[in-house]
Amino acid sequence: MSDKSKKINIEVELDEKNIPENIQWNATDLQGYDEASCRAMILSMWDHTRKDTLRLDLWTKDMTVDEMKIFFHQTLVTMADTLEKSINDPRISGDMRDFCAYFAEKMEISE
């Protein structure tokens, strides 16, 4: 592997009903960890040929409803940050952050 590439590995352990029990991931530059365990993931990749988003959403059976609410909120906030960086439009990313605050309020989670 060249110095100009990175490798990300995701391993999902399933139970007998194919429900995720554990999600482990590692990356070539995952600082401070050999690998990390998580209870949920959202992976989105853009297929430029089909102009379509490829998605993989997984969560373990141990993921609580309260954790899922926080996970979604943090993901939405991060998406607003990424949107602002990628298209340089603070107006629309600000609108998205306003929605994130509304979402947090409706989900009864603290920011």
C-alpha cells in the first residue's frame, strides 16, 4: 500500500438470525486504537455513474433507543458541518443546524 492510500476495515458479527451483535472497525491511521467497537454505523457512498447514494445502516441489538437518538443527532450535526465545508454555503448549513436543534428538542436529548 502506498503512502497515499488508507485502508478501512469493517467487520460485523451476526447472531443466528443475522442480527448484528458487534461492529468492529479499524483503519490504517486510527490513532490510539488497534480497532474500535461500535453499536451503530451509517455508511453512505456516492455512485457518480448512477447519481445515486449507496447506503449501509447497521446497529447492534444492544443499541438503546436513547443512544440511537443521540447518534442520529450527532450525525446530522456532522452532516451540516460537512455540507458547509463542501459547498461553502453557510446559509443552508445554518438552516440544517436549526433543524438539528429542533430534532434534539423533539427527541428530548441535550446538545
